[in-house]
Amino acid sequence: MGEFELISRYFHAPFANFPGAERRIETGIGDDCAVLAPLSGRLVISTDTCVSGVHFPVDASAEMVAARSLGSSVSDLAAMGAEPVGFTLALTLPIINEDWLQGFGSRLFESALAWKIPLIGGDTTKGPLAVTLTVFGRVQDHCLYRHGASPGEDVWVSGALGDAAAALSLLGRPHASLTPLERQLYQRYESPQPRIKLGRELQGIATAAIDISDGLVADLSHICSASNCGALIEEDEIPLSSALLAAFSKEDALGFALQGGDDYELCFTAPQSARELIQSLSADVALSRIGSLRRESGVALRRHGEEVKLAPRGGYDHFKENSVS
Amino acid sequence: MGEFELISRYFHAPFANFPGAERRIETGIGDDCAVLAPLSGRLVISTDTCVSGVHFPVDASAEMVAARSLGSSVSDLAAMGAEPVGFTLALTLPIINEDWLQGFGSRLFESALAWKIPLIGGDTTKGPLAVTLTVFGRVQDHCLYRHGASPGEDVWVSGALGDAAAALSLLGRPHASLTPLERQLYQRYESPQPRIKLGRELQGIATAAIDISDGLVADLSHICSASNCGALIEEDEIPLSSALLAAFSKEDALGFALQGGDDYELCFTAPQSARELIQSLSADVALSRIGSLRRESGVALRRHGEEVKLAPRGGYDHFKENSVS
């Protein structure tokens, strides 16, 4: 099977399935470039690579690779307050394995349909398994940047934190041995749910936002650095799922929530005057006010009335121990 | 060195060096997404991966990897008649080698400056060496598609064909052993020159266009299929460089020109009435009229008065012999 056949067999989903895509995308796969129709508002763009053995286990299912790659990329659009427009797929494969491609392609399109983001272009190459996605979104009015937050504002997060990191800690174990609770956590790791609707609703309300890919402390630190302030978060306000608390000790659960990544929830800041408005948002995910911003730099945690400075570990740093010079 | 330090050390070039970029790009590297200002016209997008050992030799210099990756990607913009707007870089590296990064980064920016295309976003990951670039361009009026050509129209190509493929055939030999002529060919392979100016000038003149990445026959076949016609090309009109003809037999030279790829010249079609206009274009590359389109499908070559059907080999098919099912 050649590259062209591969693309048309596994990666062709008619734009008619995506509302608005036929109007917005003049040309998809099949020419030298994809062509977007003139667009009102700003186009936002993010590119991310997932490498086998680094971003997902070497024995990860094709479905998981698809769901995690697209979910984490679309999450960057959500963090900007953007509406998904389309994405390109650069897929590097060691061999053509039709079962793998079938699983990858069908899960990719299932997710793409759910998030209303059509595939508009791509490249397939031979090499060690890796997926690079570039996602495009549109922001009509205000982008949610990392900068823009001020001391005195509240810090919020969506959903529950730590589940994905907890699941990662279970990855060595065979799937069949997992309890139903552990499987629930695993689902959070395997299928991140980008908070697209929430991001769009936060336009004009949140002063800064980021998606939690590297862990709450690391990602909140990015907001703090970009906004030139610090944060104090309340241990008791950090949202932990009942599955996480049932499967792990409170101490471990908090560790996953603070320093573990891969949740793809949103962390955002807003003035105190916006509390009621934020609680009334219709986005179908719980929102928790976990602390506030202050002048003093760095991220600190208040536990049992005491402040603990949290080191911004910088999340997962791929090259930490591999420098040759 | 962490990912953030790596990006800021090797991949940060101020937008002020790129004319118009400060107006067009509201946010580059450093937030969840890059942000493009509202843009008049259409945005065109292309994504391509270059894998070590597949798209470039495992011992390729960092400079060559940078020049070939960006050149071949920007060539897709040229083939659409687009003006470069920006690109994202997804770089996968096995280790941090500062010499390599220095060479790659400086050559990347040298090329980016020459082609007026700023880096607007990216991702660095650990894994087997690969470079995925997504390039963005703007087309104010007419895109140059592969479809749109008609029987009776002329087929044109820019520059000389076959040099890059000829150079590829020399790759086994140590660089020091190459003659000056062979080095000239090698330069064409190593540093493709996307025909940006020509592509833009052909807007509204050419009826179809493609860049020659897989070889003249394969790429002209794409125009023919998309435009539902065939082509007859004249052997004597195929432009061959004096370096190619000096280093190889005429027969080999023609083989490289017809079936070899990597030249990144443009192949385009236009009505006969546009001949004078095309010859008067200011793009600083020679243009050759090499044949014409006809109803009969497929690409044929006229040599010594006889017609020879040329098989559309489909260029370089990465997966030809690696299917597992």
C-alpha cells in the first residue's frame, strides 16, 4: 500500500460531517497545501509531537495514541479560548500494520468529530512511531494568554486533578489486573477531554489561562512568570476525584494533583468580582477556586495553616539527563 | 538544559528581523498557541516530516537537515502561489548536542530570513531524530491548485531538473572526493531553493502548479490526474544543467530529471496565449516550456520523434515493501 492509498483509506473523513467545515476549508488533503477560507478573528496554532516510548508506552494501543495525541493538542486550543478549526497529522510509522491504522484512524475521527475539528492535511513517513499534530483554532475576540493575571485575583481549575498521573503510576501492571476504580483513572490518562466549551466561555472573564499538561505547580508557575506574580493555593481546595482518593492515600493523591501532568484540565485566573459569573458557566465540568495570586513570586501551598513553597519542577523535561555538552 | 532553555537559546529570532511579522504575528513561541492577527486572503498550510535515515542520511550535517527541511516545506507554499507567513517546528532529538543545535538553528534562521518566514511555534521532544515543519502562507487572490489545467495548454518547468537526484546518487562517496561539478549538484540537493517569487507571479496566469519533489513524471502526473487530462513532454526541451551533463551521460541525466525528485522546481501549466507573459516574468529563474497537455491520460515523452509512455512511479513511496498485512 502506498502513501496515497493509505491516506485515502484511513484518513479521509468528509468535511460534511463537521459543521461549518465545508465553508471554512476550501481544500483539505490532496494538494500541495490545505487552504482555509478567509476567517474572521484570529487564528491560533499549536504543534506537538508524541513519540513512542516517551509520550506513550511502546505497547500503547493505536486507539490510545490517537486519543491522547489529539486530546492534548486540542487542549492547547481550549487554553486559548479558541474554537477548533482543523488539524494536520504528520504520522511516522515503522511499518504498515493495517490493524493498527484501522484502530488509530477510527479513534482519531471519533475524537475529531466529538471536538468538531476536521483533518485538513498531513504527511505519512516511514520511521520510528511518532505523531505530530498541528491544530488550528479561531478566537473571535479575546485570546486567553498566560500573561494578564494580577495579584489579588483568584486561581481556578476545572475538573479533578491527579487522575492521569495516578494512572501513569499503574502503567506497569496488566490492564486485566486493574480494579474498576483504577480503570476509571486510566481512562482519564488514555482519553484526555479538552475543555473547549469552558475555554470559549472564559473569554473576557478569565485574565489568564493554561492547560494542565505538566502538573498544576508547573503550569500555574507559567502563568505566574508570564504575569509577573506568585500564587498561594489551598491544599483543601484542590479537587481530587473519589476514584483517586479511593485508590491512593490522600498524600499520594495530592502529590499526583500538584506535580503530575496529563490531566488537561484548565487552570485560569479571574478577578474576585467574577466568582458568581464563573460558577454560573454552563460548561459541563466542575470549577474549583483553589487559591489566589499575590505579589510574592513562586507557587506556595497552604496546608494545615502553614505555607509550603512548591518547587516548579518544570513538569516533564525530556532532556533533563541527556545533554552531551 | 531543559526544553525551555533550549528553545530560547537556539530557536528565538526576533520578529523585527522579518518584514511585516510584528504586525501579523501577535504571539509567537511561549504561550499555549501562537496567534496570527486577522489576515486578509486565504491561509494555506502544509505539514511535512523529515526522518533521519529516510529523508536525509543518518550522517547528514545539522545544516543540511535544516536547509532541506525548511526548503522542501516552503516549496509547498511556492507551489500554491503563496507568500510565506510563518512556520512551526516540531523537533525530535535523541540527545542534546549543542554543536548540532547550533548548526541546525543558525542554518534554519539563515534560510528563514532569506525566505521571510519566521518561526512562530514549536515543540522539542526526545526520540529518534526527526523534523516536522508546518508552514503557513497567505494567498491574496488565486491559489495555484493541481486541478485547473486543460488539454491544449503548455507545460512549463522552472530551473534545471535532475541535479538533486544526481547528487543523491553520489551520496555514498566522501564529500572530499567530489569534483567541483559534483559539489555543484550536491548543493542543489542540500539546499533546495523554493520558487516563492515565481509562484506568486504565476497567480492568475498558471492554471495548475505543483512543486517537483517526487520527480517530473510523478508530479506532472498529479496535475494530470487532478485536471483529468494527460501530458506529452518533449525530451529535447527538458532543462538539464551543464553541471549535470558534464558529470553524467545524457541518458542518466534525463533519467534523473524525469524520475528523480528533490529538485523543488515548479511545474505548471498555462494557456498558449500566456507564453509571452510567462517569458517576461521577473522571477530570477529560467522557465522552460517542455510540452503540452492533451485529452489522452498519462504522461508520455517524445524522443527522436517517437512517443514513449512514462510510468508514473509515484515518486518515493516510503512503504512500498513494508506492508505487514
